[in-house]
Amino acid sequence: MDLKQNLYVLSRPPTQQLNKKLKNIKTKESNFNESNSFVTYNHLKIVNFSMFKHIYLFITCFFNALQWNFKNRKYERAIISDPLNLSVSMAALLIAKIFKVKSTAIITDIPAYMEYTTIKKESFPRKLFLNCYSGICNFFMQRYDSYIFLTEQMNDLINPSNRPYVVIEGLVDVNMRNTPNILEDKYKEKIVIYAGALYEKYGVKKLLQAFMALKESNTKLWIYGAGEMEEYIKKCEIEDNRIKFFGVMPNEHIVNEQLKATVLVNPRPSYEEFTKYSFPSKNMEYMVSGTPVLTTPLQGMPYEYNDYVYLFEDETLAGITRTLENILGKKREELHEKGVKAKEFVIREKNNQIQANKIICLIKSSKQARLQIN
């Protein structure tokens, strides 16, 4: 398949604006010599003044997309948007509808199940804003010509018209095949690592309690990340010296520690409704490290993964403790072999090149060759 494409990327600036001055991050252009493809990144100007910044983003995105459309009117075009980036995606979708350019939505979250729903205390204006935001997002999500979903269940919820779609639960960097996971380099102690968002909703509290019930002293639980559970984790760290909280660390450091760990754990409860509509990126990151993964049987996780990970079959507190004891009681060689097979699987089946090809096939099927990504 010919992968030569020109990409024009419109997005909000990736940094928070700390004052009310007009900010402009200049357009950057990169040339991928291996495929003769050009990617233009255009970070839109924003005015950091309450709701006006969203209106301003919509207007600037609309005219940028309009200019892109006329400039490339002789070519086949496609627009790919993230509907949760509402100001930008609404403008892009409007251009797509006006000029009959095929549109594709990348659905990474369902608004009703996003992380802000875990916050118990919200002011009435904030709740009203979030409800309006969710309603508008849901309305526009159903106006696209095709979809890229994280899970199959998302299609049932978002795509009642049964428009073309592809499920891409995640991806790994194909270059990770060059980063070996060597048994001899691992820590002699049994190191369990959790790296991710620290919310009780994601099973972090239950993981801590289950681990503290373990009797083996040669086992450590290392936690990386940020979230509402930080203070609780620090209390557990004082109570049990086998627990260590590192907070937010550079990704390079975390990856290096994952290579040397015994087990990487994801305790996200599988019985929660939101797990139908999510596939934790950490599972992919864990698996590509080559260290074995212990996770719950998440509803949104395809069954093909079950052969390559260890599962919490019993998600009660006692069940999690028993599973940890069982997994940590296995021979180092057995654990290492499980991790290596998982790495081989995601490198072979879920690498960035293969997953990108799925998107291109979705677009090619509608006779689209030129992409705009928001």
C-alpha cells in the first residue's frame, strides 16, 4: 500500500496560557524522508479570556481549515478529528459538511465516563458546564462519516447508523523491539510497579490494601503517577515500608524501571461500566516492556490479549492478594518468558505502523488520500 500522505495538523497549543495576551506558536513543518511525506503542525493562536478563547479557536480553526480545503481542492481529502477537542473539531466538521469532505472521528473517551466524573464535589456552574459539554460532544460525535474506536462497545454506543469504523485499542512503538528485556538485569527483589492515574475508581486503593496483606518481605510495590489517591498512598508508605511512592517521573525513567521490575500491575475494576469504553494505554506500555503484566479482565480488552497477560480472576480484596501471592511465587524464568511473549505479540500485531495502516485502509476504502488531523 502506498503510504505517501500529506498531513495538515490543526490543534490548540499544547501548553497552558498563563496570561491574557495573544499567544502564537509558530507552524512547524517536518519532512519524513523515508516516505516523502510532509507533516505541517499548526498550533492555533488563542486568547486566554474565559469562554471567548473557545470561540476564537473555533473561528481561527474554521478559516485555517477553509484555506486548507481550497489549497488542496484538486486532491482527495479527508478530515480526522477528536470530537472531545470541541472548539477545533466543530470547525473542522463544519468544513467537511460544507465541502463534502469525508470526516472521521477518533473516539478516545465517552464524556460521561471521563476522569472528571470521579470528582465528587463540583460547583453547580461547573456541573452545568460539564453537562453541556458532554451533550454537545455526544451530538457531534454522531455526525461523522467513519470512526476510530478504542473498543468494540464504543461502536454500539456512538455509531447507531453503522457507519464504517475500525477498532484500534492502542499502539506501541515498533522501535521498542530494539530495547531488550534481560532477566539478568532485573532487580533481585520482587518489584511490582503501578504507573498511571491515581484514582480509587481505578482500583489503586484496593491494590494497596491487597499488597499490604502480603506477608513476604522481599516484595516491593512502587507507584508512579498523580491523582486523588496521593495522600492515601503516602500514608500507606509510612505504614508499610515495602511501598514506595515516586509521583510523576520522566517517561524514560519509568520505562527503564519497568524493564527491571518483576510484574507490572493494572488493578482497574472490570465490573465498572466505564471499562467497556476504555483500553488503558498503560497495558500496551506494560506489554511492550517485556515484563509480565497482571491486569483485570477489562470488558473493553479483546480476548486475544488473555493469552499474553496474567489476570485477576477474583477482584475482591482477598482475591487480589491471593493472585499477587500466586504470580510472585512463580519462577523468575517463567515470568520472564510470559513478558517476552507479550512483547512479541504487541510488536508484531499492535505496532504504530500496523495500526496506522488500519486508519489508512479505513480512509482509502472511501477513496480518500489526503489527511487533515485535528
